[in-house]
Amino acid sequence: MIDAQAAVDKVAARSADAAETLTYANTIAALDDGLETLNHAWGLVSHLDSVNNSPELRDAHNAILPKVTEFFSSIPLNEPLWKTLKAFGQSTATEQLSATKQRYIHETLADFREQGADLPPEKKARAAEVQKRLAEITQQYSEHSLDATNAWDKIITDEAELAGLPASAIAAAKQNAAEKGHDSAWRFTLQAPSLIPVLTYANSDSLRQELWQAYAAIGRGKKYNNQELVREILDLRYEFAQLVGQANFADHVTARRMAASGDAALKFGEAIFDKVQAQFVDEVNALRQFKADSTDEPRDLLEPWEVGYWAEKQRQANYDFDEEALRPYFPIDRVISGMFDIAQQIFGLRIEEREAPIHLGEGRPPHRPNPSRTLFSALQPQVSSLLFSALPPPRGLA
């Protein structure tokens, strides 16, 4: 971060230089190059936090998060830096650059303005405070959601409750239970690979209801509650949008996108709804009728935990199609190989398979995942990157 700040200061120091001395190399490129190391390092830390959110890593991440957020949010609010970049961006020297670089300069200046570069000093100070607080509470929101998801499980000891579930889902639940020390049992969680098969295939209405209601309650419990965080996030986003001259946060995030405004995006969604509503109602009524015919019960409204289950039953009845029947034809190794083959053909890459263990931390044995891949550029023989996959992931690695 010290080196990154030095790079920012160096470009900012050119604010008093004559416009003709400013170049792409000593302004835009210099800033990007100076931030590259920090961006790369923080990207790795953030990625690790998202896939292996251990208590130790979480504490380390949250300890440095305010400093990193404060640094990055200060860049567009740095008056001398903004003066330098704007002077070069508005100079005739940019006309000699490639269309790609001209576009990049335009977007960089737009990014700065969007983050408050043109604000007066007192509003810049408030904008920095808002961004810092938003980074902290959005991280808390994510952690609460993750912790609430991981805290819930359902242990089943009566095999009859598993009726309807595919063999693959039953085997995974059995292994999950054994890893948690439950013998002769099956463990289900709110993670998608465990949740979705239950909502789609389990004959037990009560089991589907229990998992669906637990999933719907994520972030609303006493221990991991996100309700106040949501209110604060919405308030701060609205305040920031107002600070930078937008009516609301929706307008702020869509101003430079195809929708151009929050109102246009909302009208687009409403227009789609109007076009599909009649078909949607017909399909819902057909599904309700299918359930009624299958159960000899009145055609009532479907509960949320019933929709996926009866939709799958209806599909099997109408089309004699079962997704689980396709599973043996798509083993994970073949799917991954096919994916990389397509990438090589489309993008002209070269991807080679390698063996490499993943170290999960002190006191834990190395995990040997699916074979890793080494990515080479089509134009250069050097290694561009390493790609790892761990399917299913080991415990502690999400």
C-alpha cells in the first residue's frame, strides 16, 4: 500500500505541470502500474476470503479492510490527482492515441466523476466516510449470510424420509453425515448441492418445507441478523447517490449502462412482465391442476416448497425426461475437460494438466484436488496462470 500511495502521489504531483508535458505514460498508465501490485494482492485476499472463510483469514481480512477501502476511495477524491488526469484527458494529445486508449481515458475520467471527483472538499470527506462504512457493513452482511447458512443442518436417521431423492443426493448426504460424526444418518444443509435436490425430488412435504423455511430465514435470525444492515446499506447508498448528483442509487449505478436510469430499468422489467404474465398464469394453473390430479385434492395455491417438486413431476410426466438420468453421461472430469477444450478452440489458448496439492493451512494435510490446469497464452510460451478445482471441496474450502 505504501508503494501504491507513492505512485498516486507521483502522478498527483504533476498537477502543476504544463499540459503539454503530460502523457498517457506519465498519467493514466503510471497510475494503473502503481496500483497493480496492490490490486493483485487484495484480489487474492478477497478471493481466499470468499472461498475459504476461516476465522483466522476473516479476522485478518477485516483488520485491513478499512485501510484498503479508505485508500481506494481516496483516489478519485484526490484533488491534485484528479486535476492531473483531467488536464491530460481534456488535452489534444489524446487525439493521437488509439481508439482503445481514448475510450479507456474517457471511462477512467467517468469513473472518477462517478465516485465524487468533482465534489467540494466537505462533500468529498463525507463521500469517503460513506464508502468506508459501506465496505464494512456489506462485508458484515456477507459474513452473516455465510454463518447463518453454515450453522443450520438437518440430520435424518429414518431412511424412509429420503424417498424420492436421487441416489447421488442420498450418497452425498450420507458422506456429509459421516464426516460430522453421525453414523447411520444423512445430513442436509442449506448449501445449494444439498438444498436443491431436496426441494426438487424429496417426496416428504414436511422435509421440503423445513429446508425451504430455514433457507428463507437466512439473515433474519437473532444471531446472524441482516435486517438493520440492509436498512443502513440502503440509506448510505441513497446518500452517496445524492452526494454525486443522482436522484437515487438506481440512477447512480445505471447512468453509464444501457438502461441509463433506474426508471428505465424498472419499466423494462415491467414490460417483460406484461408480455409473459398471461403465459405464466397459464403455466401456474396447469401446474396446480397437475398436482390436484395427481393427489385427488382440490386445486389450491402451491406453497413455495412445492413448486420445484411438482414442476419436476410434471416435466417427467409430460416429456419423460429426468435430469438425473443424464448424470452418468456427464462425469465431472469429462465436463471439465470439455470446457477447457472449448476454451482452447475459441480463444487460441493452450491448457495443460498438472498435479499440485493445495495447502489449507497450518496443521491440516495438503488436499490433492482434481488435476490443476496451467494456462498458456496463444502468443507466448510463458505460463499465464494456474487453474485449480476441488470438486467436491474439502471441509473448510467452500
